[in-house]
Amino acid sequence: MDKETLLTTVQDKLKAQFGGGFISSEMVSDFPVFVLNRDIICDAVRFLYDDADLSFQFLTTLAGTHYPDNKGHELGVMYQLHSLRNNYRIRLKVFVNINEPNVPSITPVFLGANWMERQEFDFFGINFTGHPNLKRILNMDEMTYHPMRKEFPLEDGTREDKDDKMFGR
């Protein structure tokens, strides 16, 4: 199946199964991408996993994103699924308000999502509801912020030991 047909097939199946939970689809750099409502993400992943024709049974990537200018949808989670049997790859995305960063955990479908979700909680503050052990995985427990959000400066402006001439600034 070519990528355009895959896009249409998955889109039709998701729309038929989840109706209003399906938001949009598009082809991005030759990659089918589907935006879903956060409330259905675990059910959608389970549906794609169990579908006999598609068989998306491998989670390759789970990544958080921060779009501070996208009001009401500042935080996002991207899931990349692979069908090893068919050699298909797709991306699912959900977006949430930064003040309500709750996304259902997909650990009931993919146990390997456990550490990936912990990492995105640690770095972006995305709360994966239903996660069996959601706590920081790389940063110190005492940290009160999430360092991959774009609201934090990349450098410490108080440092005096850096010479910006060396960095072309």
C-alpha cells in the first residue's frame, strides 16, 4: 500500500471508530500524521494495534513538544507507530493546554512507553494519567520546573566566564 492510500485507510478507520475524537490528518514529509483528541489516544493506539489489516504493534517513538504560541494547545505528544508485518509507519499527535497537561498513558498497550512517558513528564511536565510510576527519570526530584519547555532561557545570563566573541555573537 502506498503512503497516500495508507493515510486514507487509517483516516477512514479512525473516523469510523472514534468519530469526533479524530481531528485531522495530513502527509508530512512523506509520513502520514493524524491528530487526535487526547481522550481517545489510548483507545486509538489499542485499535491500531489490534486491527488485523494494519497491525501497528511497535512503538518506535514517544516525544513531547512545547509550542508556547499555540494558545490552548501549548503541549503536545507525538507517537510514532510501526507495523513490522506491513512495514508501515504513522504518527499520532495530541495537543493539550499547558494548564491541564493530562494525557492518558498508553502503557496498557505498550509497556515500553513507561520510560518514554516518564521522560516527557520529566522534561515537559506532561501528566500521563494512569501511568504506573510517573516520576522523574533523569532530573533531580527537587526540580520545580520542566527544562525542555521553551519558557526557560537556554543559557544563564549571569555567567561572567563566557566570552560571546568565541561563539559568533
